[in-house]
Amino acid sequence: MTNKPKVILVTGTSRGIGKASADKLTQQGHIVYGCSRYQEGLTDRHLQLDVTDYEACLAAINRIVSVEGRIDAIVNNVGYHLMGASEETSIEEIRDQFEVNFFGSLNVIKAATSHLVNQRSGHIINITSLPARVALPFMSAYCASKYALEGYSRSLRAELLPFGVYVANVVPGAVDVGTTDYSVKVTATPSGIFEPLRRDITEVVRTGQHEDVTSVTELVDTIANIMSNPTPAFTNLLGKAANEFIYADKYLPEESVEAMIRSFIGLPETI
């Protein structure tokens, strides 16, 4: 690498997008720390960390800074995708979804922000998804948690720009990691009337059966480009679907967007 390697924390690196991102960023010459909740596979740069525990996040960031002398970027990847109609999803499940997807990212952000501000440089990068911008059916809890992170991050970006710290969201429609997506979970309190629709839609989400799928390489290249860009954009869309839906949501009537959503997800207009 011609540029100075970045010291990066990527959350959720035991498998999937997180592991692939950490591996590729390491191959590019960066100093990459990963983390997961589990003890297996721990190394000096793969930490055991539950992102829902703020004190643990603070300790992890401080450990990295004490070893490397700085932290240049955090990549918030940890999250899971709760599938279920609003009617069949329990309040407890919705709270858990927020604890991981929103507060998990928030804990890492708050643990790292003071270091980044004091350095007057750095990046906070969130791997969100299309449902952070366009609400899809049978994902109400997931969408709400990602919308919350989107709003928080937009405000945070404005606060940190004067200090040379950039907040950026990577927004893919779907990412091909080469395996079934085990981060997709189904409500534990199903309702029979919604079962056929939820089952079919869940299978599409879990197996990535979309016509438009982003490669992990493209996603990691986007992360690397954000970190090398002196003034990166806040929203970084990946894939045809993400671009089309964001454009439609901005310029087309609501009924047109709703029709696009039904077609994309395979939802019938009537039952």
C-alpha cells in the first residue's frame, strides 16, 4: 500500500460480511481488529466483545488505542435481521432487535468518538441495508432499528465534520457472502395467518434470491474508498436495487413505490 495503513475495528467478524470485510481489509495492508461474542478463534486482533455492553465496547477501543496508538475507523457490521409481521412480533423481540442493531452500533460509536475527535481525523462507517431507507414488509422491527441508526448517523455526521471525522453509511440491497445468511431470524411468536407470506419472503432474504446482489469485494472496496476519500459522502449505495428504490422513494408517487416493494419482495396485492 502507498497510503499509511489504517487501524480499523470491524464488528461481527466471526462469519459473513464482517469476516470477509476484515480479511480483505487486512489483505489490503490495514491493521484490522475484529470481534465476536464467542471465545473461539480469539487472537490478539480478534476480540471477544458483546456490542450491547457499552463498558465492554469502551474497553475494546481503549485496548486497541493502547496497542496501536490510535484508532482510524470503526465499521459497524454487527446486526441481525428479524423477520415477522408486526402483529406476530413480540415487544421483547423488537427491543432485542434495537439492542443489537441500534444500541450495539451506538455503543461502539460512543466508545470511539472521543479518540477520533481528539485526533481530528477518522471514519465511522455503518453497514446498513436497503431497509434503512425503504421500509419492507415483514421486517418492521428490523427497518425501525436501521431507520434509527440512519437518523442518528445523519445528525452525528454534522456534529463531527468540524473535527475532521466522517460518518458514512454503506447501503447495499443484498450482499453475496457465498453462504446462507444465518443472521436472518424468524419471530418466535408466529401467527398462522401470516405464515405463508413470511415463510416465502424469509427464504428470499435468507438465501439472497434477488436478481441484484452485491459482492463482498465491492462492499469492501467501498469501505476502503470511504477511508481514502478526504471528503466521503454520507450515503454509499451498492447495487441496482438500492439505487432504484432510493430514486423511486424520492421522486415517484407512494403507490408506485409500494408496487415496486411488492414486486421486489414477492408480496401479492391481495389474499
